[in-house]
Amino acid sequence: MWDVCSTSVVTTAAVSPPAPPADVDQALQRIRDHGGRVTRAKRTVAILLFDATDPLSVDDIVERSGLEQSVVYRTLGQFEELGIAEHVHVGHGGAVYRRRGRETVPVGCRVCGRTVELPESEVRSFAARVRDATGIELDLVHFPLSGRCSDCTDR
Ligand SMILES: [Zn+2]
Ligand SMILES: [Zn+2]
């Protein structure tokens, strides 16, 4: 069973993903453990993802790193396969990316794509009520809570 997204292919089968790396060094070690070479691009993207407060779009990463867009896409795809990064869909635009293992959930503006992180504790009781009422466990990361930010409402 494959969940095919615009930017990558994510398995939803029974294979449980590896524990998320705790920091950039562990992320780079995971690349080596899987036979990959730690290139400047991979190191740069890993540092950006671990430093970021909020999820980053491919354009954000291109802008901050100076890397080619195709290199950024390829690197993010490898990071997803290795369980280092995950992507989030906000509205109809492209996905945004964050490191795995955060204890926050993204909340996005469907209009401008701006995505901010909210402590998971803020939505835990809401998610539990939804599960009790519907039997559905919300995935608040892959398809996060979304709406319209104040900038976009004022416009
Ligand atoms: Zn997806
Ligand atoms: Zn907005």
C-alpha cells in the first residue's frame, strides 16, 4: 500500500519507521549507515531542517542554501526514506518539510502556505475526543490543521 505524494513515495505498510534522529550528527550518521555519502548538500539541508522553528518549503531551502532545486528535492526524498524528515501538506501548494520527531504539530494557512508549529499538548485532548467520537485517529502532521492566517484575512 503506497501513499504517493507529489514529492515522494511514502510507505504506509506495516513497516514502522526508524526512530527519528535527535540531531544533525545522528541524521548524518544515518546516511552513512545506509551507505550514503554525506555531501555538502545533505549536510546543509539537515542543518536547515534541524535549525528551523517552523516547516520549510523547497523554495525556502533553495533560498537559504543556494542549492539547485532538483538537489533539494532529491535530498529531501532521501531524508524521508531514511526517516530523517517528513512532509506536510498545506492547502493546494507544494508540501513543506520538517525534521521528524518534533513534539509539535504544524498548523498552516491555506492561502499563503505559512506553517507554524503548535505544541502537541495543545491538541491532544481534541484528538482524543475526535477518536472517541469517530474511531478515527487524526494524523495532524501529514494533513495538518489548516485555515487562513490573519494577514490573509485582512487582505
Ligand atoms: Zn504526502
Ligand atoms: Zn496566510
